[in-house]
Amino acid sequence: MNRSRKRFDVWTNISLLIFLFYIVFLALPLFTMLIKSFYNGTTGDFSLAYFVKFFSKPYYLNALFNSIKVTVCVTILAAVIATPLAYIMSTVKIKGSSTIRILILISSMSAPFIGAYSWILLLGRNGVITKFVKSVFGITMPDIYGFGGILLVLTLQMVPLIFMYVSGALKSVDQSLMEAAESMGYKGISKMRKVLLPLITPTLMAGGLLVFMRALADFGTPMLIGEGYKTVPVLIFNEFISEVGGDDGFAAAISVIVVIFATAVFLLQKFVSNRKSYTMSALNPIEPKKKSGIGSILAHIVIYLYTLLALLPQLYVIYTSFQKTSGRIFVKGYSLDSYRDAFDSIGGAIQNTFVLAISSLVIIILLAVLIAYVTVRRKNALTNTLDIFTMFPYIVPGSILGIALLITFNHKPLVISGTAIIIIVSFVIRRLPYTIRSSAAILHQINGGIEEAAISLGASQMKTFFKITLPMMLAGVVSGAILSWVTIITELSTSIILYTAKTKTVTVAIYTEVVRGNYGVAAALSTVLTVITVVSLLIFLKLSGQKEISM
Amino acid sequence: MSVTISIQDLVKKYGETTVIPELSVEIQKGEFFTLLGPSGCGKTTLLRMIAGFNSIEGGTINFNDKVINNVEPGKRNIGMVFQNYAIFPHLTVKGNIAFGLQNRKISKPEIAEKVDEILKVVQIEQYKDRMPKNLSGGQQQRVALARAIVIRPDVLLMDEPLSNLDAKLRIDMRNAIKEIQREVGITTVYVTHDQEEAMAVSDRIAVMKSGVIQHLGTPQEIYQRPANVFVATFIGRTNIIEGTLQHEHGQYSLQMGQGYQEPIANIQVPKSEMKSTLPVQISVRPEEFNIRQDQQGMKATIVHSVFLGQHTHYFVDLASGQRVEITQESQTAELLSPGQTVYLTVKPDKINVYDIKGELNYTGRVQL
């Protein structure tokens, strides 16, 4: 009697409800997509034709190969650039280092395709730098379009992620480990290679995985700057959206291939990193020291130069938003016309973004605290499965989730395609993990005895949770929620597939304006988005009292 | 290979604040030397200056004849044991111990041989292929010690190596450390804030406060003839009672209140301070009282008693209102009960008499 009551308390019901949510809005769509990829779209028979088509035509295989090439290169390059940056920032006192950390964070928070479009404005065929170099030095700059451009934009976008991961890891390395190595005669490079690098390798691998998945899934960048260089997300989008010859089934088949590939990489990473993990906690963390002479100057130059490079696209977009336009081209002089046009023509997008993002956020916060609670405090088979479900957005690219939702919910019994609900569902599924992670992290630090104390004093399970546990979790919840928020408002790859005229968001509007060549309006909207992002991040930093975000 | 460490007028500053003002000390070859003091006294700072991790703002440190002020830590040939052990979590026990050797031109078989040898010395051969996370605190401690001494350092430096261990293990480990140190005969500088630990392991102890060595001596000297009231109260337990020192016909006697007078022999007062009566502070350790029933000495009232087996502690109030602690070997008779009146005398050959500021010990050297 006592036992069964304990097993089926209110938390079991909550776990079941959330589980059901994931079944309907994540498992079912992915399953539908899987089924669809194995059946002929017109005859309805089981067939492997889509897969045969994909693997027999060089055009498709090429896109897969391109994706892998881009992703691997971006991941390696981002790690190679970010690690020294993090090391310098952690060991050398840099003037204005806390501001720089915030700027680096901001540079990572914009939608990647905005970076792509800005780099086109800077280094493209008619880019300002291209033209400047040509007129002054008479040199034709190398082409930015294609592989090189994608690599540039994505690498700059991803460096901050690894930077933040590695910075966090360096903080957990105890200074005395470095001193122990020094006392045994290791210094400089050999100290780093033999001690520091092995210690941060697990973190580097975790950061690398995140970058790998993001680069693999990114759709906006190759779409804008790739031109002929097709990657898989572009392929899927074209197959799915294309008005002539588009084929849901084929898009589903490619999606299945991508998800299988991503899952394989994910599992491989977990397998390798599980064997290499160790827990560290630093009694005396490594602290930045004041250096003098050439070393300090070099460190400053490297850090400042990188920060400038990372912010350049956003700064330039902001600059162009104040430029006068004539039709589609920028002309001399400054004005606020772009803003006026932006608000006149697509002001609704800003409103849509807020309505959709806030609704999603409310659901995210509610679900995240409950999921965090059941996965941390009520470990059982059900909550473990739930835990695995929440990791799926890591592996499933946004555009693929968008397609899966669309092909599942555009017919009975549940028709929500074209509504705000489907977009909110996609936002919730994709951006929940940030809030779950931060909520779970803080919950791990709260002693379970406190809840038992409340229950022993006669409070109910729910009362204990809302009056005792939740208030203590709040700081963690808020910091995750702001990350969820920022990533929702800069989201493109799912909303581009799910949006309709009524649910057009700012990012979708920017993207469509860029594609149409309305750079002025795009710049104005991007600036608005940047301001919202920066303000949100500053609120986050203020609230959490932190100088950086760990993801 | 051991060296003598001579420290001359050493100064450590952090910005404008001076942490160690002009400290000089000589640590003998093969000696187990302990820096003991409360937290913030500069003991770890001094150790890290010897190691080379802290800069030196003035003075010199010599290993034998060689000034090592500007020698890098890695070139000083030191072995260091850190408070949190600083075991490399990504290397096995063997990997950790071999780490320092791999940086020297030593062949692989020779390294393996040395590692095996040291593993035997610290008695952890069976864990040689384990990862550090699978070791207990005491085992990690042994790895840290092995790693430090396997390179045959000239100097072994230990920074509160036992403070993360539980009480019982700490006692086992300190005996092990002492034994291993004696076996390998390395000049050792050991930092601790635990006075019992310091007395157990050290040949000599430097008691520090505010960057200044208050007393430098053997454990016995420091306990029995502490240089000043700070050392007396920091090392062991003691009662400080104010009284007067009287000098008549070449004889000294102590007045400790209520007419209790105790003749005392081994007193040396500097000529400049000589007076017929001198106010003093008297340090009487709990075991340096006699409890008497014959109305001799100071009158006192028992407040409560603690029976600890071998010894019994009494807390008593003197007529002046001061509470003092007394230790006695336990008797088979019943304990003295609270409220009971007793009389106290002191053991004049054991107590210490200080000037009124508590800075100068008038009592003569302990007879060894």
C-alpha cells in the first residue's frame, strides 16, 4: 500500500504527461518521416527508391560529402582557434577582459546567416573591402562564395562556443597541477601538451560535438554564401520547398540519412569521451597574471584582433542600416529610411516574434523545471527515457524537425500546420535543453534533505516543489531561459519551413529580404534583432552575476 | 644529494603590503624542518618562495653555496607535495610517478625500475596501473609523495599535505612520511598549521606569525620553553596568569595572588629590567598544576570535570574570577565534584615566566 502510493505519486503523472508530449511532438514526427522515406509517394508501396536515388547520383552524394567536409573543417578550425584564445584569456591579464568576454558571447548569439550576408557585403563581388582592395592595390580578392565563405562564416560563429567551453574547463584546472609539472621541469609547450591539453580534451570534445552538430545543421549560411556549393540542409530544403519537382518523400529520406549520420557521430563522441573523462575541481584555479613586454603586447593584439573580426559582420550590418538606400542599393548619406520601411512593410514580424517567442518561453520554463526535477530527483526508466528524448534536438537538425512536424501534422487527426502552434511546438522542442540543463545543474546542488524536511513538516509534494524547491532553483532556471530566449529569436532553420504569412518571424523576414536583395530593410531588422539579443544577454549577465555563459 | 638551505633577509611583498619582512633561517642538510603557524602567517608563502613559484622581493635563498633566487622551479631539483596532491587525473599512478623522470635523460627501463622501487617505499605497488580517481585520499597522498621523491630531489617541499585526510589516516600518514624521509634523507621543508603534527614529524620547528619567526627550536624546546606568550598559547594548551616576580637576596619568587608565593630558581632577567618586584605573565600548562587539599596555594572552585580515560580535565575558577584548565592523571578515587573548593600550586621547574608584554621569556633554557 505504502509502496504503491510512493510509486504513483503526482510526479509520476507529470512524467507521463511530459513523456506523452515528447511522443506526440518528437517521436511521432520522426517516425512518420522514417516511414515516409520508405514508401513511394505516389503509389504508396514500400520502396527503397529514395535511398537508391540518393546514393546513385553524384549530385546528392556530393552534397553529403560537402556537408561532411564543411562540418569537419569548421569543427577542427574552431577548436584550433578557440583553444589558444581561451588559454591566453585565462592566463594573461588582458585589459577590458570582461567586456571582451561579453562581446565574444554576443558575436556567437546572432543568426549565422546574418554573418554570411554581412560578409557578402564586405568581401562579396561588390563588397566594400573587395572594391577597396581592387581600387587601391589593383588586386582581385579571392572569391568568398562557396566552401571558403561557408568556412569563414561558420568558423567565426562557432569559435565562441568552444572558447566558452574551454574557458570553463581551464577554470577547473588547479594551479597546483601546473606547478607540479613545472617543479618537475616541464614548461611552455611541453607543459601544455603533456598536462593541460589532456585535461581539457574531454571538454574540447564536448564543445566540438556541439559545433559539429550546429555546422552540420546550418542552413542559412550555405544557402546565402554557398552559391553552387550545396550542402545537405540546402538540398533538403530545396527538395521539400521547391515548387516544381519537390518531393516530401525524398526530403524525408535525405533527412533520415542525416539523422543516422549525426547519431553515429554523437554516439562515437560519447563512447570516446566517456573513456577519457575525469572530474576536477580546482582549489586554486588558474588565474590571469599580469605579463609584461612583448608577450603581453602579442596577447592583447591577438585577443583584440579576434574580437574585432568576430564583431565585424554585426557592426557592419548596423552601419548599413543607417545608410541611405535607393531602391535596393546603398547610396551616400545616412537616414532612418530603412527602419521606416522595415516597420511599415514587415513590422508584424517583430510582433510575431515576440508573441511566438514569449509563448514558447513560458512553456519551456514550465516543462524544463518539471523535467529537470523528475530526471534528477525521480530516476526511473520513464524519466531516463525522457532524459534521452530531451537530447534529440542535439542530433536532429532544425530544418529536418520542421519537415517532420509538417508532414505529420498537415493531415488528420491533428492539423496544426500553418498555425502558430506548430512553430511554438518546434521552438519548445528545440530550445528546451538549455533551460533543462541549467535547471538540472542547480538542482544537483540543492540538498534533497531540504525537500524531505518540508514534506516531514506536512507540505504536499506540489507545495514542496513550488514553495521550496522552485524558488531555490530560480537563478539556474532564469539563466537557461534567457539562453533559450535568445536562441529562439535568432532561430531560422525550423521557422523557414513552418512559417506562413501570419507567423513570419524577424529572422525569416531578414532572410527573405536578403534573398530579395533589400539589404537596407534586412540591415534594419538585423539591428533590431541584435539590440534585443544584446539587451537580453546583458539582463542575463546582470541577473546571474556571471561574466560568461556556460552551455 | 641533500643540501643546506640558507635564507638571508628574505622579503616578500604583494604590492605595498609586506608579507614577510627580512626573514633569515638556515635549514640543515637532511633535516626535517617545519614551518608552523596560524593561517595567513606567511608559512606557505615562504615555502613557495623556496620552490620558486613566488617571486622574491629582497634577500637571497641559497641551496648550499648557490643562490637560487632566479632559478626556475623546474631547475631547482625540488620535489613538491601539494595540499590537494595535484595528482594528474589523466595519468595512471605509474604515469604520475614517472612524469618527472620522463623529462630527464633516463632510459625507459631505468624509469620503470625507479618507479617500481619508489612504489615499494611508499607501499602502493598494487595500485600502479590504477587511475587516480580510483584511489583513496591516503593512497593519492602516497602517489604524490612518491612522485616528489622519485626524482631524487635536493629538497622536498610539502605544503599541508595531510590536511585533506581524516584524523586517523593523518596519524598513519605522518608516521609514514617521517619514516620515508629518514630513509631517503632529503632536506625537507614541511608546512602545517597542526602543532601536534609538527611535533610528531619535525627535527626543528619554526613557529611563524605575521611573516616573522617567533621561535625556532626542537619540538621539546618549543613546547617546554616557548619564546613568548604567542608561542606558548599556540603550541599546546596553557593558562596565562598575571602575577609578580620578586627578587630578594639573590632569590626569585613568584606572587600569584591570594598570598600564594612560589620560589623559582632558573630565572634570568636582563640587567636593564631588574627591579625588586616585576609584573609578569605566567604560563602554566594544565599538567603543570598540583591540586591540593591542604590549604596551600591559590584557592579555587571546581566548575566541571571531563574524564578522558588516561587523564582527567578540571575546569576551575580562581578567586580572581579567572577560569583555568587543569589536567591530572586519572585516579581511581571519585572525581572532584563541581562546587568543591581546592587549592592549587604550580610546578616551578616547568612553568614559564614572561615580561608583562608577553614577549620575553625570563625562564632559563630547558635542561636537555
